[in-house]
Amino acid sequence: MMISIEESGAEAKNHDDYINSPPNELPRAICVVCGDLSDGPHFGVNTCRACAAFFRRTVSLKLEYTCRAQSKCNIDKSARNMCRSCRFQKCLRAGMIVTAVQQSRDGIGKRISPTKPRSDRQPHTKKSDQPTVSTLVYGVPWSGKVEQPTMITRFSQMEITQRQESDTGNAEMRILPKMLDGYHHFLSIRKATFSLAEDANFSKMFKDEEIDPNIVLFKNFYWYLTNTDRAYQSYRSFGSNPHDDRLLMPDGGYIKMSELEKFYENTINCKADPKEAARLFQPAMSYIVNVIVEHIRRIEMSDYEYVAILGMFLWNDSLPNISPDTVQMVWSTRSAIFEDLHIHYRSQGFSSVQISVKLGNLMMLIPKIQRSVVLFTENMALAELFNIFEADHCCSAFRPD
């Protein structure tokens, strides 16, 4: 059975935002479909995780798309709402192997043969035929074979098989794709204006949701967005080199931690000696480069993981003066984000143990970003108190409580 989906052919203008490798380094592999960074081969060619998941879903569900733009749509990482028909055709032209999809899926949700019944009814402990824990956790030695009672093993095998079948079924992400689409919309606006203040409708990042974000939530969220985005974009631009001390700025420029004074020499917001301003803000900025960017580099954060972290900061139920209805909305949205992350990881072929590790490593980034916000707000308060640096409108208006 073929499911036909008609495409609108809508596409956005291209942006010159391809990421070049730092000097004296080999170029980073790019996705042969959309031009984004590739995390390795998928179905025979180097692609990003998003294109690999799209190809897997299209083939496994036997989806059939129709393009309204004469199959001439541009497929590029910077385009919003890429035409799925043209995207799939480009996957095929690039050499992605259709027959590899089922083989790969079998590797994800491999069915475990039920244990043969034993003639005796006495509890019996034996070596499990399942892989050792050490082979599941990225090859890190941790333990040997896991021993389990036969009856418990039989039940757990049946349960795991059922869950794997349901997890790798027709589930579709509900929130993260909308958030990512909204984030790209925000980037295009910021690229044109170099200012978040011009984007009064930033809540479009979460468009199509029935309930608009509460202003209290957004007021607390702004600084987390600023620091997280600064770190993530720095990782995408310079993250291949752990010794690179450059930090990307919202206007597309960058500053070097070793030359921070030059940044304050060239900004009208600095009201005192640039050396004094650099000395005040240097610890907070270095923390982003040395701690947050490094953490992002180690976990090789994807776009979906990035917007999920932003969602954790926006949908915050610990703030004062929020209504019970808002709290309920926050809990529901966060749960949906975690469900989407699970679907995303499953689509990439990760096992249950690997998903737990990846999710744990991702969540451990949150307190580090929170620490960076504390450092910046404290520094900004001191800078204003001693008339060293004047915060812009957004930093003042959206300062967290």
C-alpha cells in the first residue's frame, strides 16, 4: 500500500551559512543531501541524522510524495519546509540504498527468541545470551555477562520485544520538528536584523501550539536562549577543534577569549576602560567556551537535541506567579519533548541503553547552562552598578527573576 502525500513545493531562500573547518584542519564531512554536517554513513552514503531518518521513514512506510514545483525544489539545510518529494529523489540520486533500510531496522528492533521451556520448575540461573552491558554502552568496559532467573528473563524478553516493535513503529515526532522549524525562522530574522528586539513575535518558534507561551516563561527563558545558542552556534562553527577559543556572536561575528579586550573596544555599550570590561566578563565567556561548548562537542549535539534543551528552559514550572493551567501545560509539553527525543533516537538506531546514556548526557548540560546564566547576570549587575557596561534593551527587559 502506497501513501500519497502532495507537496506544496514551498521553499525558503538559501543562506550562506555553510560551516567551514578551521584553518589547517581537514574539511568536516557534509550530508550529500542537504549540505549539513554529517555524523557518518547512513544507508551507504554520508548524511546527517535528519536526512537519514527521513529516508528511513519514507522507505519503511512506503510513502509517496508529489511535488507541485516540477521537481526543481532546492534541497538545502537552510531551507524551511523542504519539499519531501525532491528530498527523497535527491536521497536516491546521492546513492542511498533502499534495501539497507530493512536491514538497519532489524538491527534496531531485533526480535529475541523466546527461551525454551524447562522440564523442571525450580528457579534456575544461567548466563544470558544477550550482549554484555559493556558492549551496549559505547564499548566502555563495565561488567561481564548478566545473570537472570530463566522465568524472569523469558518475561522481560517478551516485554522488550513488544516495546521495541511499538517504539520503532509509525510514531512521528509532534513538537520538536515544529520547534526546529520555528528556530530556523528565528535565525533568519536575526540574521537580517542582528537583533532579537526586532522579533516581537518570537513565540512563533512554538507556532501551531494551542496555548501561547506565557510572558513569565519567556522572560526567564531569554538569557538561557542567548547563552545556549551562543554555545551551540560556536560548536557548529568551531567545535571540531577542542582548542579553538572563539565564541560566535549573534551578529555572525566572533570573539577570541585571548583577545576579548578588542571586542569591548569596538562596542558602544562599553562605558569604561575596555580592559576593565574584559576582565569582568572574561570568566563567564570562558565558561561557555571551555565548559558548555566542550560538553556539546563531546555529545555531538544534534539540532533536535538542541531545541529540546531550549524547550526544557522555556517550559519551566519552578517560576513564581504561574497558574495551575500553565503548570499543567509545562508538564505536558516537557513529556511530549521527551517522547519526541525517544522517537528521534530510535530512528537513528540506538538501543534502549544507548538512549538512556544519550538522554542522561544531554540533561547534564542543563546545570552548566544555568551556571553560565548566573555568571552573566551577576557580571551585568556589577557592570551597570559601576557604569562599566550598558546592557541592551533585551538583556534588561528579559532579565530572569
